[in-house]
Amino acid sequence: MSALTEETVLQRTKCKELEHVRKLNIWGIGIKDVSVFRRMPNLEIASCSVNNISTLADFAHCPHLQELYIRKNEITDLAEISFLKNLHELSNLWLLDNPCSSHNNYRLTVLKHLPHLQKLDNVAVSKEELKLAAEKGDDLPLQSSKTESSSVVEPPLDASLGNGCVTEESSFSTPNLEKDQKAASRGVKDQYRKVSSADEVEEEDTNLLNERRGHLLQNNHQNTNRQSSRIFDALILLIEELNHEELIAIHEAVGRRIADLT
């Protein structure tokens, strides 16, 4: 599959029209041409990692875009970020693992041109960092608007990655948890992160997650005091809410911690 088409988007999101699409997941399906994004003015969340996308020009036509996950694509020119400058609602961008991220002054340059970001590559942006970026970030040439690609033939639909047509009644939050579980996790979640809305891969079955959580809690209960137990509960609940990109970061952090303890 080299081009994303209207029919593919509508079948994946269960929407009737492109203008109704607010959340789209095309993670890892070999997409190169995403010019159809130009016809999705209400898109808020785009999960496009692990594809062959080489330009950000098409996203410039999504004025309400809030979260863009485009890790591991083929974006070679860092100047492509200029297409995102007018997307003032964009708060979360994951651009790492593209060729352009090897730019010597990559992070400060991105933040200089996109100062409205709250998180870049899953790392929170601070006021101090924005100030430094304004001073030290590199200037980039402006990108001219690229013409829309010619029409393409609809490829066979891969329905393995589902997406919802988001309405005002819809929610990206996880199912309700028991009151005591919420109390245990609230402090950790408020302190460290706002739950991301983009699920880049299908979540594991809820029952399986609950079973794993119960098993872990049982094995660790005898070896922890009350405070440690509450922190452990909060972390387990938090893991259930993380998306694919964030789980990778957690996995790496846990590996480093285990190495320190052994």
C-alpha cells in the first residue's frame, strides 16, 4: 500500500465523510502518499509512525491537529517542519527516528519553529528550553506549498488496524476503574503525564491486563509496605493507559533500572 485513499480512511474510521474524521491510525502499513489529509480539516490525532512518508506538507491542511505521531518515516529535510508552523493547536509531535532527526541541533531547531509544542518526541517541553531554542535554534528555509498528488487506485484494504470516527460523545479515555484504584493512580498520572489519546497499536485484551495486574500485585504484596504498594498499583494502572510509543520508552527505562540493580 503506497497511497492512503478516501475509501481506506472512511472504512478504517467508520465515518461517512472525510471532514468528520478526527482520529486516524495508519501505523505501520507502508503508506507513502498521504495527500488525502488535505481533505480532513477536523483531524485532531494522526498516528502515522512506521511508514514511508517523506513530507509534512499535507498536514498543513489540518488546522485542528493536536497530536502527530510520525516516527520512523522518510522525512529527510528538517525544513519540512515549517509546514506545521501554523498548526497552533499542535501540542504533541513525535518526529524522532526520521533522517531529519540526525540534524546536529535537531531539538532546539524544532522548538524554535514550533514553540507551541508541549511535548516533542515524548519529552515534555519546558519554558527554559523554549527560551534557549529561540536563541540557539537554527534558521530554516521556508517550504513552498507542494501540489496535491494525482489520484491513485485504491489498494486492498488492510482492516487489521481499527480506528473510530470520533464524535463529541466519544472518549479516548480508558474504562472506569474502581475508586480505590483511581486514588492510587491519580497522583502519579497528574505528576508525570497527561494521558495520550493516540493508541498506535491495538490494546491488549482488558481481561488479560487485569489478570496480569492481579498476578503482579499478589507476588509483590508481601514484600512491600503500604506506600510502596500504592505506588505499584498506580504504575500498573498507568501502564494500561500508555500507547505504543510510550510503552517503548517505559521498556527502555525499566531495562536501565534493572541493569542498575544487578
